[in-house]
Amino acid sequence: MNTELLTLAQAVERLLAADKILLLCHKNPDGDTVGSAAALLHALRAQGKTVGLACSDPIPPRYDHMQVTAFDGEFEPEYIVAIDVASLQLFGAGTVDWAQKSDLCIDHHGSHSRYSDALVLDDKAAACAEIIYELLLEMGAEITPLIADCLYTGIATDTGCFKFANVTPATHRIAAALMEHGCAYTKLNAHLFESKSRSQLAVERQLLKNMEFYYKGRCALTWLTLEDIEATGAKPVDLESTTGIARAIEGVKIGVTMRQQPSGSWKISVRAAEGVNASSVATAFGGGGHKGAAGCEVFGGLENAKQALLAEVARHLPSEDEPEGGEAD
Ligand SMILES: [Mn+2]
């Protein structure tokens, strides 16, 4: 597809020219896709637009503070905008038909596959919410405390509460501006990062139990089978928030978390330390993402999938001390 790259000003012009706008989030929605879309929704509604937000999965209750409800077909969209979605595969069955007709994408993934007519892309932005903030300034929108909360949620969740390597001075400047606009950062940080559900805890316990170490402890790999997931009673959001566990262990450069899908395949999340590229591991299996965090899907039984992943991990560990085979240590 011949996707036209737009400046923020051009994107604003097109958004303001439309009346019935549908915003699309990716499946397994995270704080950034929901926060970015919610902020834009509230700002466009303040301009008198009819706006809906659609996602193929329910919006998790932990994002209730952003005050969005899912689109139920109450209007015929004239202009469709996908937000924080790198490729068509990430939409899910409930939204992919709309996604194929996307007029505009606003995204920060370097791996963005250009499936829409037009695109605003900034792969230096730590979160899509940073781009939305700039877009709203360009629009002359009022950043209300609610919009500030939505954008802060997007930025804080995509940066692990300002801890990941994707954070830039611009990230902090925007966060500072959001504080000035009245975002409830203390409350949001406690809500998003400190409180943990019992099922999330059960997931973490199982991940730690399954954890294996390879390549002199520079790779940690763990998994959840369908049985494990069922036994913990975990919801998708409980699973999403635990993908950093393997990488957080001292000495680990690449952390791999495998989750068995109902189809039997494995959903893989790769997390990498500074100087190591998680995205190049994931792209070897047809996935993608960022340097620090990426994802893909791998087929086969647990052992085969593990060996395939470990062989790829070995290729991307730093070369100064070579990995030595695939044995656990
Ligand atoms: Mn994002």
C-alpha cells in the first residue's frame, strides 16, 4: 500500500474535516493504545465530533478511569484511525474489517507495516501517547485533567513507569506538562504499578517456578501452558503485566516469556537489556516491536519452541562473551 506520511498539522486538518470518527485499538489492549485513543476521543468530542473507540477485546477495568466505552455500531464511521497498532495482525477478529479501511494510523513502532492510507509515525516516541499529546497541542485542544490522565497512563505504562530505555527528555517534558494540566499521577502510579491482583500473583508464582537460565545466566526463559493459565484463573491483563519478570533478574540480557494460546501455538514476549535488541529476536519469527520489548508467535511443542527461541537468542546476545550451546545452567 502507498501510505502517505503526514505531519501533525496535516493529520489534524484531516481529523477536523471528518465528523464521524472511529478510533481503533490493538487486541489485548494496553495502557498506551487505550490511553492514546481515549485522549483523542475526548478531545475530538470537545470539538463537536461524533467519536467511537473500538477494540476486539474488552477494555480492562483497570482503565475505567479513562472513561471510555466500546463502540457498538451507533454510527457509520466516515474516518477510521488506528492508534498504536503496528500491523493488521494485531487487531483481532472484532476490528480487522474496519482496520483494513484505516484512513490514518498514529503509531510509534519502528516496525509499523503501513497498512493505512496515511500515517503519522514517530519511532523515537516512547509511547503513542507522546505523539497524541503533540497532536492535541497542534489541534489547539484543551488538555483537561481527564485527557492528561489518559495520556499519562499511556506514557507511564509503555515506559514501565519511566524506567525503560525508550524514555527520552521529551518523555519527561510531556509528563511534566501533563502534571501541570492536572493529571492525578500519584493515584495513577499506585493504581497502575503498585496494586496487583491475586491471579496476577498466581501467574508470577508459576512463571518463577518454570524459569530456566541459559548462556551463563544471560538468558532467562519461562512459560505458561494453557493448563498453567487456567489453574491461575488469569485474565489477559494479568498475563501482560508479567512479561518483564525474566528480564528483571540480575545478569539477564534477554528474557523470554512463552504463553500457550488456545490454538496450541506460543505467544512470545522478548525483553532485552540495554545494548541488546529484542526486536531482532522477534522478527526472526515474523513478529516485531521495539529494541527493549518485542513479541512474536512460535508454533510447535514446548521443547521445540524453546530450542528454536534459544538458538535465535544466542545470535543476539552480545558477542564479547560468546554463548556456549543451549544447555541450562
Ligand atoms: Mn505503545
